[in-house]
Amino acid sequence: MTKMHLFDYFYYAFGRKHNARGIKLLMAPYLWFIPIICSFISNRTLGLIVVLAIGLALYLTIDHIYNKKGGRGDKVVKHFEHSKYGTTRWQIFAFIAWLVVFLVIPFVLIAMHKKGWV
């Protein structure tokens, strides 16, 4: 049996019916690294190219892992389909936790960094 991870559950909860949406949500932790990457590169154009290249590579990697035929995506859905984590309540809780950890906190830190507080 394949060992399941947090991102596997996120993929199941958010994207089992809409694979593209699940992959986009799995890329959310990448938002944490955008200001870090850009802070090391003084040229804005080069920084944008580096951020986009890393984002594209990450997207293609996640797409390959979960969407290839017989890949991890099928195993994840089968694993969580009839478990207690397949209920709507768990999926709502996961979505709220995902929003706070991977969207709210990074945007707050980015705003604080722009104002010079961090």
C-alpha cells in the first residue's frame, strides 16, 4: 500500500473531480517562496523569469505525479474514497486550513514585508 501524505489528501479533497483545480491548489505553498526568490534577484525581469520558470516546473511535476494513467491520483482517490476523511466535514476543514496556512499567512507576510515591518 502506498503511504499517503498531506498533499495527497489536499489533492483528493479539492481536485478529485477537477484535476486541474487540485493541482493549482497544491501549488499554493509556492507562494511562500516568491518573495524570497525575488528578494535575492535585483533585476525585476530576471526575477520574474526565474519565478515563472520554477512555477512551471513545479506545475509540470505535480501534473506528472497525479495525472499520469495509473498514477498516484488514482491511488489517492481509492484510498480516501470510503474513509472517514472522505466526508464533507473533513473536506471543509481541510479547505479552511489550506486557506489560512497557504494563502492568508503568506499574503500577510508579503504585506508586512512591503511596509517594512518584517
